[in-house]
Amino acid sequence: MVILFCCLGLYFIVLGLTPYFGEKSWWWQKSTPIVPTGIVFGAFPAALVLFIMAYMFYDNALSKKQLDILTLYIGIPLILLSVFLAMWQPRFMKPKWLRWLEANHGDIIHLLKEEAFAAEKREKNSWAHRVKTPEGLAEWVTEVRHKYKFDHPDQRFIGDPHAK
């Protein structure tokens, strides 16, 4: 059981780090009941709970008081924190490019997601290079706005009105 809980804990740590250091498409994933998009936010507290459970199975000499402390005062709050973070999805934990899009172009996020899904079907992570720089991000937004003829309420975000 100890190895199982440690492996699951490592899995949740990798799951929590993947969107930040590797797979950018995670941020555009469609949420499902089995793998909700917000699970990445609650991955680290969940990993800590699994490591605590591994320790509880490993150290059979724990007293009842120690078990109570581990479960009631550490384990349960971490589980609640994990669920809370998965549901709330705090802004500060999102990557900078996604925060910028939500703040400045929230009206076309759904179109950008569709474009990312379409590009992902053609070639894996083919759209990820667009979010590496602010210029690439702005260019992508302009392309999507022109493609769908979608005007932004603020004229600064529409682009050159004379461009074809």
C-alpha cells in the first residue's frame, strides 16, 4: 500500500506540473466528470494527502493521537483545499498568457479554444508557440477576430480596420 500511495502522490505532482512546464493544451481541455479541468489546481494538496496516507501505512507504530492529528488536522483540510482549488481555479495559478487573454479578450476565449482544438487535431501543440510571446498572442487574437469578423468593444483590440 505504501508504494501505491507514493506512486499516486508522484502522479499527482506530475499532473500538477505538466501544464506549467510542458503540455500547454491542458489549459484548453474540456472538463469531464472523470478529469475536471480544475484538477491541476488541487493536485499538490492531493499529492500531500497521498504521501501522508503512505506514511500512515508505513509507520505502524503511530499512536491514536498521532493518527488523529494526521487525519483530522492535516489530511482532511488538505482534501478540502484540493477540492476548493479544483472548483475555484484561482487566477494567480493560471499561466500569464491565459490571465492576459481572460482579462483583455474574454469575449473570444471560446473562439480561441476552438482554434486551438482544431490546430491540435492537425498537429499536436501546433498552437502553443503562439502563447510564448505577447506579440504572438496578440497576433493570434487579431487573426481569430478577423476570421470570425468579431469586433471588440474597445477599438484598440480590433487591429487595423483598413487591412484585408
